[in-house]
Amino acid sequence: MAETALAAFLNDAASRRVVQEMDRDAKVQRGTVRNAAWTFRTDRPPEILLVDLDGEHNLIVYVPALMQVCRPESMILVTGSENNVALANELYRSGVFLYLPKPLDATNLRPRLGYGMGRALLTFRFCCRISSSTCTPCIAPRCGSPGRR
């Protein structure tokens, strides 16, 4: 898979259609978080990756596997049919940037991906500077920058 700004592995046709209509250059295919983890073991992950949880039963295995194969500067977004705060919190703890409950909607998805802002938003990531006992949020040009650690 050639590197793109946005790639998506989505189980349902409606979600794939929303993403494809929003960004014609996006690499959108049928699949789930498991397919993405498998694909990016050998291919370079995109800047933004949207993956589907629907149809997966062992998220404890596949979400961390995906996080291990993605670059630190990749922004991982997850979608699924569950509108569950506990699930979203667990995903955030594992490194997921954002959980988006289905159904996906271009009006809500576009600003979360930085579209309509000249995509300048995509050049910034929230990072964390850790001192002895606190974690202070900052904005760094890339998560791979020295400010991340």
C-alpha cells in the first residue's frame, strides 16, 4: 500500500462510502482493526488511520498490535457501533486518538480529521511533556519530535 494521508479499514459499505466521498485520495478498503494490524506489519502506515471494531471480538489483542506497527506520528481513529464510554476510555489508554461511534457522518468526521482547515491541523499532534510528577499537554510539530518523550 502506497503511503497516503488517510487510510481506512471499515467493515460496512456506508462507512466506506462516507470516507471515500469526503476524501477521494483516501485508501479505503473493507476490513477491521485486525486487517489494519496485519497490513501495517509490512507496509508503511498512513498519517491518519481509521479502523473499524465491528466484527472483532478480541480487541485486547488487535488494538495493541495495531499500535505496535504504526509510527508514533500516525493518528489512529477507531469507529464502531458501540457507544460505550468504558470502551472509548480503554481505547484512549491504549493510544487511540479518537473513538467515533457509528454511523459515520461526513459533517462530523471532516473537522475531526482536519478537513476544511487546509489540513494544517494534521501537522500538529498533542504531546505530553513529563516532569517528575505531572504530564503537561503541549503541541509539537510531530509526535516523533523530542517534545513527545
